Amino acid sequence: MASDMKSTLLLLAAVFALGLSASAQPTLPSADAVMTQAKTRAAAEHKNILLVFSASWCGPCKMFEAFLDDPKAGPIMNKFFVTARLDVGEKPGDKLHADSPGAEALRASLNGAEAGYPFLVMLDPAGKPIVNSFCPASLKCDPAGENIGYPATPPEIAWFMQMLRQAAPALLPKEADTLQTWLSQRGRS
């Protein structure tokens, strides 16, 4: 009888622990860990880093992910960049999504604290910023001088292509045309 009681208590403890872990927020790698891994890979593969700050609820973030995952666009981006993704701006109390630890501080250090989503930064293999997704006022993005997020309008696409020329100078004209066409055909859906 004592062993039945002990077995029942152990079973209840296991069920309780399982319930707690199921309701807890996910544990994501820290921004430092993500960046360390990205820098190591970028140096080994002779690529730059595309750092993407996004949120699970962000529609334009999902559109940018589709661009990176596309069979035509993805391989071109992967040729020049190691992509590092960090979650920021998740809603407090969300049981399924959480901010990457340290991601908000990293975003702020890259002058993106007030940027919308996604916020993109292209960095060299050592993690030094080359260019970010704040569109220069001269390109007449709407609003001028703001984060383009997912590049969908002609001025946003023009800025994204300039970003690529700065951070991936070996990008071939044919590759640039493929990326620009992909973005132009999809716009904001």
C-alpha cells in the first residue's frame, strides 16, 4: 500500500511538472549566443551576417522569412550571408513566444530600439554593422528615414538593393535582378 501511495505521488509530481513546463515560455538562445555562432560561421564561410529582429505576430516579418526561405531568393541570400534571427517585441504573458534574452539590448545598441519589425542589420563577420534598414530620406520611403521592415514598395526595395550592394559587393547583376524581381512581384500582400 505504501508503494502504491509512493507511485501515485510520483505520478502526480511528474504530471504537475509536465504541466508547468507546458505552460512556461520557450527558452530561446541568448542574443550573445546567436551572435557568437553567426560570427563563427560567417568567418569560416567568408560571409557577412544578416541580423533579423522580428516578432511572431508580425506579418511583414513572416513575409521576409518567406523571402529568405524561397527556392530562388534564399540561395542567393545564403551565398552572401549567415542569417541570425532574434525575437523581440513579443507580447507580455504570451505562453508560446518570448523575446530572445538580450535581443532588445542588442537592437538598441544598433540604434534600432524604436524601429518597427523586421529590423534588418547587415554586419561584417566580426559583428561590425555595415548597413541597416533605415531608409535614407533621399529615397522617399514612407515615412522618410524610417525602418523599411519588409521591402515591399519601390523605394523600400531600392533601399534594400542598396543595402545588398554595400554588404554583398560580389552580388552579380543577375542575382540582384532575381531578388529585386521577387520582391517587386510580391509587394505587400
